[in-house]
Amino acid sequence: MDPKKILNDIISQIKDALKIGPKGLVGVDIGLSAVKVAQVSGNEENGYTLLAYGSHPLPEGAIIEDDIQKEEEIIDAIKQAIEKAGIKSVNTCIGLSGPNTVARKLQLAGGSDEEVEDQVSWEVEQYIPFSIETSKVSFHIVGENEGGGVDVIVAAAKGEVVETYKDLLIQAELKPKIVDLGVLSLVNVFEHLYFEKLEDPNHSWIVIDLGAQKAEFVIYKNHKIMFTKEIAIGGVMITEEIQRQMGVNYYEAEDLKNNGDENGNLPEEILEIIDDVVESFFAEIKKTVDFYISSTSDESFVECVLTGGSCVIPGLIEGLEALLGISVSIINPFEEIDYDKKNIKEEQLNEIAYRGVSVLGLAMRSE
Ligand SMILES: Nc1ncnc2c1ncn2[C@@H]1O[C@H](COP(=O)(O)OP(=O)(O)OP(=O)(O)O)[C@@H](O)[C@H]1O
Ligand SMILES: [Mg+2]
């Protein structure tokens, strides 16, 4: 074995044991369109600084839902993103999503730690679409509920999926330390950014991360996640429609959608496709909001905030405002989170602001 690697391993083991260094874990977000990595310093009280960020695109169909289709390419993209970011640490927090993961708020009767644990396993068994014996479950108590019990947020993922993703990191020469859910890392950033505005216990917020293959949809109220759902809508549906109608390949369609023609304008044909597909996004969002309202009678929405690469689709904000009847805006993480000007270039800021929120949340986690 390479002596340098042995030495590095020993040093990192010592660092692990002592937990030294101001930097947190390296966040790794594997989305359909790209791998994103980030490193952050700081904490909730003193604020956070983004130290490093890197992303690397994935080829078409590298991952479908949470099923890895092109393992080598993903490992390579992780390595490239880490290299571009100039990240040297190896301890990582990865976010999972997809049909084999579940995040839910549960109202439990409460009691001792063991009693709560028992209640969690009983309840979770009813909600997860996979067997509890083979899944990884973790939960944290968010507070007491009106009935005198406790509210908990439960995160569960199919064991195999956790192992597959950990293995990807190991193959990319990283160390998986925390496996989180993408939707919880999104909420992590949202709470940090909007902290003061979330004081009113009667106000509900809608948070949406509209990515390439899915939208993470969250309703948040009174410092709690009230509801989450992964909706099967995303930018790739527009890309596929452009491919189909215009007879171009995936990469050409992405380029047409994101950059327009040679003058940077979106041709009429593309705008029509976008409008049609976005209508179907609205229908799905409306269904989800209506489901929430009918099951909780809560209609106290005050604001909707968006993130994800697809939130810049023309007409999206206006359409959502008309649909929901509340103001809709795009999350700007840099209103609250500082960044290292030596390491993060001005021209990266836009991309990070739109597409990096989830990975920022992962990098804000501490062990
Ligand atoms: N200027 C733009 N106009 C329209 N869409 C864009 C633009 N820039 C990026 N997108 C779209 O945003 C999506 C990528 O966003 P993001 O990085 O948030 O997704 P992801 O995390 O890879 O996907 P997912 O979370 O769904 O797995 C792609 O569908 C891409 O085409
Ligand atoms: Mg994403």
C-alpha cells in the first residue's frame, strides 16, 4: 500500500477521534442532473460560511429515482466535484431521497425514551412502503403536542439503498459519516434562513425544491414539519418533451431549454412546451396542497419559497402565485450564509443559490 495513503489514513483517524478542525462534514448531494459537494464552517448561533463548493454533471439517466444505473460515472462525478471544490476532508454527510426513503412527522403518546422508541417502530411500520427489518430508521423529537405527547420527525430508508450510497462514497475515496434525507437538509437551510419570520405559530409555509426528476414538497408551521411529499415532477420532463417534439438528443434539449438559441432567447416552440409541462406541474402541486388541506383543515399559508434548478423556468413563479394565492419567492441562501471569497467565485453564486441549497444543508450537519 502507498505509504502516503497509510499516513493520510492515520492522520484522518486521529482527526476523527479528536474531532478537531473548524470545518464540518462534506455535504454530498447526488441528483439526477449532477453531483454537488459543499463544505461549510460555523454553527447555528454564530452563522455559517460556505468554504467550498463543486458540482459535476451526470450523464443522461445515471440514476433513476434512487436506482443507480451508471455507477462508474457517478463515482467519477463525485471525485471531480470534490476536486473542483478543492476539498481535502473525507468525512461526508450524504442526502438520500426517492421512493425507498420516508420522512414523516408523527404524533406519539410520549413517555420514557424506550417508550417513544417503541411507538416510533410501531407507527413507522404502517407508513413505510418497505420492510422495517431491513430498513434504517432514525428520529428526533421536535416538541410536545397538544395531547400531552410528543411530535417526532422520523426518517427511514431501505437498508440496501443506504448501503449502496455509502458504497459509492467509499469508492470515491470518501468516508460516509451521516446519511440524511435530502428533504430534511432542505428544511435545515430553510429554518436557518427564515428563522425570524417563522415566529408566528399560525402561519404555514410551503417549501419546494424543484429539481430535475422530482420536487421535494414541505409544509412547515410553528417550527415543525407538518407534511412532506416527493412529487414526481421536475425539469427533465420538459427536456424529454423537447427531445420528443424537436427530435434532438437529451444534451441538445437541455441546452435549448437552459440557454435558448444563439442569441440566448427561448424560441416560441420551447416556450410552448415549457408552458404545457408546467401546467402539469401545477396540477400535481394543487393536488398535494388540496390533500393536505382536506386532511388537516389547515389553510393558513402565508408564503411559498422555492429552490432547485428548475425554479428559474419562465412563468413558474407567477403561475404558482395565481395557483396558491400567496406570494412566491426564490430562496437566497446568501442572505444569511456567508461565503469564502477566495474560494467561491462570483460566477458560481447563482448556481449555488439555485441548485446548492440541499447540499448546503447536508454540509451544515455536524456529527
Ligand atoms: N436556466 C434554466 N432554465 C430552466 N431549467 C434549468 C435552468 N438551469 C437548470 N435547469 C434545470 O434544473 C434541473 C437541475 O436542477 P437541480 O440541480 O436542482 O436538480 P437535481 O438535484 O440534479 O435533480 P433531483 O433533485 O430531481 O434529482 C435540470 O432539469 C435543469 O435542466
Ligand atoms: Mg436535487
